[in-house]
Amino acid sequence: MLELVGEHQLVALIGLGSGILLGLASRLGRFCTLGAIEDALYGGSTVRLRMWGIAIGLAIMGSFALMGSGLLVDAETYYLSIRWMPLASVVGGLVFGYGMALSGNCGYGAIARLGGGDLRSFVIVLVMGVSTFVVLSGPLAPLRDILFPQEPVTTEVPPGIAHQLAAMSGFSVPVIGMTIGALIMIGSGAAGAVWEKASRVLWAAAVGLAIVLAWAGTSWVAHRGFEGLPVVSHSFAAPLGDSILWWMIGSARPLSFAVGSVAGVWAGAFIGSLIKGHFRWEACEDPRELRRQIFGAALMGGGAVIALGCSIGQGLSAFSVLAFSAPVTFASIFAGAAFGLRQLIVGFHPAE
């Protein structure tokens, strides 16, 4: 395979293929972070939150199955190789969640809506991608590094729930991880409303599968290639910036999983919108709304860098390896989004 397709091209294809699953799940399965939170808080329904739980549970089971088979090395995953900073998870998650409420989308949701013709989401994607790099490696990077330094793990046991439980109990890490994943999946699927439409469970499973396929594919390339490419799964903060840079200077910048992932979500959402007959061009007619969305997108980019991931990066990819940061960041994103939604409901416009 590597003889026919270069390593950079192959990981981009892996990102594209698994990203298409995510894009289809968004448009056909209504899989959405902010939508799930809105339904739970104001719609009287936890179905979409339970879909998240099913996706997380399946992603955990698949990821730890990969670890048990030797196809995925835990220490090679970003979320288990960086020292966990609880304050960064809380602060970054709150900022991201608040920005998500103001924008009306997370990065993943914005790409998916762009695939349906929403040009407002194009602005969100651009602003979030740029603001991510401003905090990650731009003018604000020195301040971020002082306040929230990203340091490699120096302890023998990675900062993961399953790994810590295994160290205390003596049971194997894969067994503990897969058990936790199964419990989350069973608990999330316990409500009858989730099963009223089988498609809900299928699309939630597709999201979990996309995360696992990304880990498996990039790990396979990393172990058999010579480029030293990282083992990664889906996230939509820094990858937005990576994609913007690639489209501008692609001749001097190699393809990456991030570029394929973003393109895959867009393509999947575009196909899904055509299947549903929902594709239509939309633009923002209210300058106040656009200012609010730009401000929210900027907050999301910075918050994601501080928290080491967005709603997908921490809420699914980091959760799939049971990193300590995942549940804390996800809860903080929920809280930040709830606060932002509450302000919008009572007519608060922070960008005015």
C-alpha cells in the first residue's frame, strides 16, 4: 500500500474516508454537539445526548480493542502523552462551550453546515481556524505557554482512567477500557426513545466507528512508514487551520490527516444534504448575528487550544482512550454552552 500511495496521501485518505462518516452522521443522523445540549436543556429530550454516549462507548471499546491487539500504542496517542492540566480542561472547555453557543456551531458542526450550503458557517470555519493558530503558535502562544504549558508525560502510568484503574487493580488495560465502554454504551441506550428510530443508533455507531478507523489507520501508517507521522484521530480546531494553510500553500506543505478529515466531513455533509434534499445557499442578513458568530468562533479556537481539543477532539477522540481530560473538558463545554444559550435566550448580545 505504501509503495503505491505515499504516507501523507494515505493518512489524508484515511481522514477523508472516516470524515465522510462523520459528515453523513451530522446531516442524516442529526449528530450535533450543540443540538444535543439544546435538546437536553430546552427541548425536553436527551435522545441526542444518548447518541453521543453510544458513540463514545463504541469508540472506547474499539480503541481499547486496538490496544489489546497491539494495533494501537496508548503512549503514541496525543491525549495520553501530554500531562493533564485540570485547570486547562475547565477553562478551555468553558471558553469553547460559550463560544459554541454564540456561534451556533462547533467546528465540526460548522463544516457540516457548510456542506449544506450555509455560508455563515464558512466564516466560522475561517475565524476558528485562524484563532486556533493565533493561540497555538501565533502572537498569543507565549502567553498560553506560560499559563498552560503543554508538557509530555513523565510518569510511568499515562493520564488515563483505564490505565490508572489497571495500575491499582492489576487487571489489564484493554479489559478495563472495553468494560467501561460497554457500560457507557448500555447506559446510553437504555432509554426506549433512542430505539424508536434505528437510524439514530446506527449513525451514533458510525461516529464511534469513524474515531476507531482513524486511530487504526494512522497507527498502521506510523508503524510501517518512515516519515514518523503522528497517530491521530478526529478533532476540528487546529485541523481547520491546517486545512486553510494547505489550500493556500499546498505545494510547500504535505497533505495530512487533518486536511483529509475536514474535507471528508464537508463531503459527507454535502452528500447527506443532497440525499435529504436540504441543500440550499444561506447567508447572514443580520450584522449583529454575524459579529456574534465571529466572536464565538474566535473563542472556540482559543478554548480548544487551551483544553487540548474541541467537542470532537476531547468529547470523542480523547474519550475513546479514556484520557482524564475528556470527561472534565466535555462537562465544561456543556456548562459553557448552557451559560451562552441562557444569555442568548434572554437577549444578551456580547458582540454589540
